[in-house]
Amino acid sequence: MRVLLMLMLVLLVAGTASAKEIDRVKIEPQVTVNAETLQLNGSGIRKKFFFKVYVGSLYSVRRLTSGPEALRDTGDKLIRMNFVISKVEKEKIVDAFQEGFNSNTPELADSAEVKKFLSLITEDFKRGDQVDLFLGGDGTVTGKLNGKLLGTLVSRPLATAILAIYVGEHPADASLKKGLLGK
């Protein structure tokens, strides 16, 4: 009987261990995109000047533990941002992405692909908003805001450049990078 109770306790704990929450944002252990299941690779909080901006999560086909490994990986990925700050103006969002491109992929920073991607951001992000950036292994980049399609582009260099903003050599937030890589 004790063995049975212990087994039930272990199963109960294992069943709840996959549920994760950061700053009152529930982090899904997996997501399905285009009929493919992606597993949570890691998550963390993006901070700017001591303000919590969003809870970021990286989902991938396989476990990724380093920036170079993630950037080389040709599997599908999803970057999810759940905003916890009251509001971030559209211009600041565009500037932050542009800075990330300048820091990590300067050769693409002024490209037509980057300009087209930045043009998808047409409104401010506010507390409770969920932004998904799907980065397909085939180079498809799809942006969604609260489930509403912002747009789709196809460019493998752009998909890699977006990922580099988060896990590249010069990430927007080093602590978030560690979290996304599961550290």
C-alpha cells in the first residue's frame, strides 16, 4: 500500500511539474504550430531599465542549449512574448528590433526583408498582449498579435536574424537569453 501511495504521489508531482508560471503568465509546456508540436525550450523575463517588459519563451522541435546551436538549427521555432508592462509604443518596439538587427546581423539591418518585417508592427503592445514570432525551418516568418495575423515573410536570413536578437552574441537581454536556452 505504501508503494502505491508513493507511486501516486510521484505521478501527481510529475503531472504538475510541467506547469510553469512567470510573473503571473502561464507558460505552456508545448505549442502546436502548423500541425507540428514544439516543446518549451526555456523562458525568462525581458527587462529594460529595471522594468519588466515581457515574459519571453522559446519553443523548438529539439532541445537547444546555446546560441550558436539555436542559430544553426534548421527546425521550426516560436518566440512568444507575453507583455507585462502597461504599454510599449510602436516606435519603441520597432527601434528595439532595429537595434537588435544592428547588433547581431548588421549586414541585414537595412535590408528590404528587415524593413518589411518592421512594417508589420503597426500598433503599441500593452499588458496582456501575446506576440508570437514563428520562425520556420524553411525561412517562413509569421507574426501574430493575440492570435491575429500581422503578416508572413519568407527569408531564412531574416528568420535567423530575428532569433539572433534573442540568443545571438549580442542579445537584447543576456538574462532572457539564458532563460530561453533553459539555463
